[in-house]
Amino acid sequence: MFLANPIPDLVHPWLPPTPHTVLLAGVLNRVLKPLLDMGSLQPVAGMTVCIRVSDTRLAFWLSVDQGQFRPRRWTATPDVTIAASAGDFWRLLQREEDPDTLFFRRRLVMEGNTEAALLIKNVLASC
């Protein structure tokens, strides 16, 4: 399975988040945070969100805490998983594609807490 944990459970809690997740959290705080009303993300504060790039082996685990995007460690059961191909994420960032269109075409997948996933999608679509 894609999200299988390659690190033994005894060691895992002491390891830091993966470098690419730390980098993404920093970029989101620098670029996206000024465009968002971070208060609108308060209902998902503390939840673990996995952003999975489906055509690569990349997955990012993040949360929103105290008005900041924070890197999280790998978890087998994130509260929300949002997945799409790299190209589809790029088209979303460039505003060439609407998230609802991708969702109904099954190219954007949201799993887990669907209420939280829809809130995240709507907040991101509004900026």
C-alpha cells in the first residue's frame, strides 16, 4: 500500500516530519497564508491533513495550528486526505481548473472527514 509506514512504530514518534513536508509548510505560510482568512480554517485546527500527489510517491502531512501551517509526522489514518495528480494540482494553483470540476471528474479525491475536506477545498478555492 502507498501509505505503508516503512519505519518501526517504536522509532517513528521521535523522528521529525519529512523534509518535503517541512518545506511545503514553509511555502504555504509564506505564499498562501497572506491570501487566506486563517480564521476560516479554525474548524480544522489540529487535524492531520494528508496531501497526496497521486502520480508520484509524494505525500505531505500538515495541520493548521495557531494560524500557521505546521508539518506533521506520517500517520496511517489522517483526518483528511486530498489527492490529485501533480498536473491537476498545478492547474488548480494556476486557476486553470476548478476544484469542483476535478472532483466530479474523479481527478481530485477527498477522503476521511468530508466536512473538513470540503471546508479546506472551499477556503483554498476562495483565495
